[in-house]
Amino acid sequence: MPHSVDSLPSGSSLGRVLVVDDIEANRSLVTALLTRDGYRVDAVASGAAALERVRSDPPDLVLLDVMMPPPNGFEVCRALKADAGTRLIPVVLITALQQSEDRIQGFEAGADDFISKPFNAHELRARVRSLLRIKRYTDDLDSAESVILSLALTIEARDGYTEGHCERLARYATTLGRHIGLSDEDVRVLERGGYLHDIGKVGIPDAILLKPGRLTSAELAVMQQHAVIGDRLCGELRSLRQVRPIVRHHHERQDGTGYPDGLRGGAIPLFAQIIAIVDVFDALTTARPYKVAVAADVACTELIAEAQRGWHRRDLVDTFVALVRQEGSDLCRLD
């Protein structure tokens, strides 16, 4: 019978641990202890070496001494947690500091746990086991999201005329989001939304999705289901919780004539409104079998007309149009 995650023997997942301490005896002790349990252990003697190692070959867990020559453990932890590529790696600070303000400083730096020196071997092993178990769950979420993202790009590849569409939408949306003052986290949500907004098209038959001419009313009804299908696909992933409103509502209109729920005005999530605007712009400026691409300025004029008809927020449209006219081809260029 297969083991559950909780019943896995220590080290059976081959978790990789990076030990960071400027004292060789401490590195050797922790390395020997964890190696006996079956973990793969690397050890470095400075904070600078730790940052280089984590970024070049990310471990599953970092055991980090606090009192080292600059950068010390607090500074290394803060740097790792500020980097989107390493912030999900658990960091345990190992320290002889006992004052509450020292622990507060560690938590403010982003530390996931503390172990006091001199440490208890059983406590160290238990903390490592617990945090590596959490890391496995996090990796599973990341893997599932990667599958969804790959699926979105596969859908795009079904139609050669939409090549680069997802990447362009992510670029346009994040540029607009930053310009209106959204946080870095919100901008990341917009970026994922740009890639995943049409994920539900996986459930639309090619005969409809790739039809070169105008859709019949029955075909249009099928096509509009992609918003609902996409919402369901993202529904079980906690990491995509903030993206779901984009996927479901990026075809809603301010006057309530959009789909799938006929939302009006402020009931439409802001991120979905942003994706809706940049989606129209990209559709207009991209050639399709049934139409030619129009110039960016013509597309901007059409966006303003749609806002006047009550389909989009005029302030968002005006801001995006100003960005297009200001940045020109640089906004549309894919690196």
C-alpha cells in the first residue's frame, strides 16, 4: 500500500537542504545529522555564497545562521523572500539570540521558523520534516498551475493567427496596472490573467473556435461558454483564486450586455475590466482570417467608441489609450 505524505520515512522525498554557517564545525554537525536521515545536504560558509547557491540551484529548505559577517542571516533571508523566484523556499534561522526583538526582526525578514542554539537534534529533524512537507504541497500547487499555463499556450497554438496573444495581453495589462498604481502582487495577478483568460477555450470544438467567418447564434452561445469552462478549470487551484474573476468576467460590459453573468458597472472585477480593454485592443490590431489588422491609433478610437457605448470604464480606456500613444511600438513589442 502506498505511503501517505505524513507516513513517508524521513528523507524519502530526497529533499535538498542548504546549510549556511560561517563556522565549519556547525556546518559539519548539521550536515552529518541530516545526511543520516537521507536528505541531500549542501553547505556554504557565507551569506553571499548562500544567495548565489540558492539562485543558481534552489534547495527545498535553507537552514541559515544569523550571526555571520555581512550579509548576516536576517539580510540573506530578506533578500530571498523579496525575490519572486526564491520566496517560497522555507528559511529557518538558527540563532543564539534570545531577545524577542531579534525574533521579531527575523519574522519581519520573512523567516518561516526559528531554532535556538544550542539546538536539539530531534527538534531540528522535526522542523526540517515539517517544512519540507509544506514545501511539497507548495510545489504541487506550482506544478498544477504550470500545467494550466501550458494548456493555455497550447490553446493559443491551435490557431496560428493568435500567436503571441496571451503574452501581449499580459504585457498590456501589467503596463496599465502599474500606471494606475496597482501593487506588485496585483500586477502579477494581471499577468497570469493575461495568459489564462481564455483557458476555457480548451472545451470549445475546433469547428467553432477556428471558424474563419461569422459565428451563428448557436455557435456564439457555445463560444461564450469558454468563460464558464475556464472558471471551473481554475476553481480547484488556490494559487489561481485571484485569477478566476478575470477568466470568468473578462467579457462583461459596464452596461450589463456582456457575458456570462451580465454584470454591470462596479460589479465587474477591476482586473477583468482591464483584461477586457486590452483584449479588444489586441483583437483589433491583430490580423485574422476574416479581417485585417488596424493601426494602434484606429484601435484606440474604437476603444473610446466602445466606452462611449457603455461597454468599458472611460477612465481606464483613456489611460490605456494615453499609454499606447505615449509608448507606441514599445508597448506592443515582445522581447
